[in-house]
Amino acid sequence: MFTPTAMSSNLIPFPAKFNFTLLPSSSPNTPTSSLLPSSSLLSFSTRLHSHASKPHYHHHLPLLATSPNSPAPSVDDQSEEFRQAQEALFEFVQAFGVSHEDSAAISSGSPRYLQMLVDGVRDLDEHELWSSWNCDDEEKGLKLKGFKEKVSYMAMEKGDNGKVAFLESFVGLSLSSAMNVARYLSAETLPGLIGKVKYMKEIFFSGSDDGGIIGKNSRRMMMHLSIPVDDDLQQTLAFFEKIEARRGGLDMLGSKDISFRYLVESFPRLLLLPLDSQISTLVGFLEKIGISGEYMRNILLLFPPIMFFNIKVIKTRMLAFKELSMDERDIGKMLKKYPWVIATSIQENYKDVSIYFDKEKVPKESVNRAIRSWPHLLGCSTSKIHLMVEEIASLGVTNKKLGQVICKSPQILLRKPQEFNEVVSLLEEVGFDKETIGKILCRCPEIFATSIERTLKRKLKFLSAIGISEVHYPRVIKKYPELLVSDIDRTLLPRMKYLVNMGLSRRDVAFMVRRFSPLLGYSIEEVMRPKLDFLVNTMEKPLREVVDYPRFLSYSLEKKIKPRFWALKQRNIECSLKDMLGKNDEEFASEFLQAETTEVPPSLSPF
């Protein structure tokens, strides 16, 4: 076996007689090699026969990253020469201290690199240029008589010491990208690079594909960015743009088979980072603040420069948010939501945003809660935020009320004024005036941050479908504006179906919704079922009474319904649900208990 040092001056020694054969393997789980001549050889073993030692090798392919656009090898590539080239590459990289298993993975997973070597040897053979190719030692060319020896020499002359083949096989880079990245890695050892890639893949990319979530988040972060960016963010945006231009766009960012390749192409310095003092230290720190492997991948892909940050720098930047009353775990949650939060430009804008809301006399705690909930606000310029604040103020919502709004729905500040006004116009068409719209905004600001077509108009159609006429829309929405952002299939319809199954008609239910729409938000198991069960089975009243007085469902069963019912039962008093529950304690006592007290016995149940 040769050594890398010896290769530069001496010929590579080979056994006098050498045979190379491919045999089918019995293992069904070995990854398919794109170099195999037929589908019958889905996994294989290689046997090297030498009269000296006759070693027996079994090749398995760990962490092989075949590029998705790798073309199938041509018939010529399945020649004996190509298989000899594989073996030559196997021995070549193994001489650098690469394990037997990893050497097999590299030689089997780098078809483009092998083809380049094979083509180079064939060209020199065809034109009989071996003697003149190396002017320093013409005799060397004359000694390279075997094809495999020539491939080994060709690989040595490339000067990358096997790194290009490694980047093609383990990372999945194209040949041109692998050659470009390899230039950055000249000082790195091949075993060291393999260890880093294995570690990073295991920690950051071992999970399943995310279904496009990372891509969706990247688009959202870019869409709401309206401030000058620092170098780190500029590099991140360039990374996003490069991926968006490729097939599949940013949706491929969360693909575990492709995203690591994209990352290395754009940030080749990742492979220069020390494993112990930088990569594993960062991983340990992220775990400490509550960020698991899956979220680590999200953070790394959404803000790759974090990998180059010193831990002390990250901690210092986290201290900028001490006014938010956040501990390390809270900051970890914010980092999950918005990895750009530790970028210099975002931190500077945080100061500007805080100063702006101070001038607007918005309570600081409200601003802090809004940022903790939706840190994307920190990527928005104060001039853009001001446009939305003005629109909200036109509805009479300012200062403390504005603070309440952004606490509930901080996303509203990232809306475009035109989008906000379209919601206002829709509510005006329903029948609300500006003052009432302002009250609706304070109670349920989520309405103004949602889609008109996909959400709001669908809810209006739902009301019409269940029998609520347009003239009653204002009453229904004013009492329960949350229905406009409630899920039809998971929230609204199940409650209606439950009431129908209890024996009420669809018309009865529509009448109940018209009179008291908040019932559409009550839990079936925690509110509706126990109260209706008590009404029918204990109070022995017909279900029809809840149609006449649906507000019955809003009162506390233990604190109001039961105490008043048992107080009336003891006195043999019969009354409607409205008379029983619609009065305050003083009025109830005065009319039914004939005592001037504001207290009703907490429970007069005989059970």
C-alpha cells in the first residue's frame, strides 16, 4: 500500500497479478450504486485477489449522497476499465487514512469524478502522450503500463487528494461545484472532512423532510424584511435567492437529501470549522437553550452564518433582549421562530422599534409581549410600522388600546395598509360603522390580519348557509367576532351538529346563533354537554327552553345555575331560564328569596 507522501515521487506498487470482480451481495439493504451494470446487482461486494495476501473486502455505502441530477452511467462506463478505475480510487483515498467502508462509499458514489479520470487516461492513451504529459519525469509515463495505475496517477496529479470525489459522493455536489469547494479545503485532511460531514448530517439532517415549512418560513422572513441588512443577512438572502432559482425553489430547503448540498455550495467554509471547538460547542449551546436537532436544522438553513458565530458573541447579542424579561429558554423559543434575531441589523432595529412605540405612548410591556410572540416585527422598519399604526388610529385605537391589539395579534403591524382597509371596507359593507369596527379590532384583531377571500368571506357564506340572513350579520358578529376566524370544520360545524343530534332542528340552531352567537365557541364536552344534561335530567326542563334562552350556556354551572336552581326548588318556585339566570344576585334574592341580600347560598343541592 502506498502513502500520500510517496505518491509524489514514486510509482504506486501493485500486486503482480490482480483481478477485480463484482459479485451480488446477499444484503437487501445496501444502497444502490449508480455504477452497477444492471438492476440485478442492487448491492455488491468486491473481491481483490492477490497471490500475496488475497484480502476479501465487503463494501457498504454509509451516508452516500448521490446527486439528484446524476445521469445514469453509459454502457461504456460499465467496462472493465471503469471498474478498475473504481478500485484505483478506492485505494487512492484509503491511502489518506480513510476507513475501508468510507473508501468504498467514495469510489462507488462519485461517477462523474471517475468518468473524468477515465476520460483523461483514455485521451492520453489515444494520443500516446503519457511520456510528454509529465515533463519532469518522462520515465514515469513509460512505467505506467496498466490502466488502473494510470487512473491512480491521474487522481494524484489532480492535487485535491480525493476531496472532489468525497464531495460528490458524501455531499452530493456536481463535479464543477465539488472542484470549486475543494479549493477551500486544501488544508483539511480527508478523514477529518468525512468526520465533520457525518457529524453535521447526523445532528442537523437526520430527520425527515419538513414538507416545505422551512421554505415557507424563509419567504415570510424575506417578505417582512424592510430594513438595511448586514453582511450576514446579505449572505443569507443570496443563499435563498440561489435556491429559489433552482427547480423546486425554496420548498426544497427542507429536503434532507438536498439542503445540505445547497448549504455547502453556498457556504464552503462550513467544512473548515473545527468540529470540537466550534460545531459541537454550538450544538451543545443550542441544546442548552431548548433547541432540539430538528429545530437546529431550521435555524441553520434559515440563518447559516450562525455556524460561524462565537458562542460569546451569541450570548452577548441575546443580552440585547434582557428588557423583554426573557431567560435563555425564552430566547431559544424566539430563535426558533426567527433565527435572524441575532443578526446585527435586526438588533439595531429592535432599538428603533422600542423608541418608536415609546413616542406613541404604547405600554412597554405590550410591545415586549408582541415581540416575544412575533419577533418578525424586528425585521420591519419603523416607517412601515408607522403606516399601519396610523390606519389603526383612524378607528380610534391608540396608546393603551393599541398595545392590547398588538399583544393579541402582532402580525397586524406587518400588514399593508391597503390590506387592512379592505377588511375595514368589508365590515362596513356588513353594516358596521367606524366606531364599532374599532371595538371589533380591539376584541379580535386577528380578523384584520387574515385573508378576506379564504377566511372572512367564507364565514359570511357559512352564516348564510345555516339560515342567518344578512340583516342579522351585524348582531351575530358583534356578539362573537371570533367566529370570523374560527375553523368551520373543526369548530363551528361540530357544535351545530351536536345541538342537532340532541334533538333540535337546524332552524332552532340558527335561531340560537342569531340570538346568542358566542355559543359557537363553547366546548362541547366542557360546556354544552354538562349544562344541557343538567337542564334535561336534573331540572327536568324541555330542551326547547335553551332555544328561547341560549344565553343559558354562558353561565357557570357550579357557581350560578346549580345554586339558583336548588334555591328555587326548595321553595317550589317555577320560572323561565331567563328569569332564573338573567337577574343579578340582588334582583334574584329580592324577587324569589324575599330577602334583601346580595348573596345566594353557594349550593343548596340535597345531594
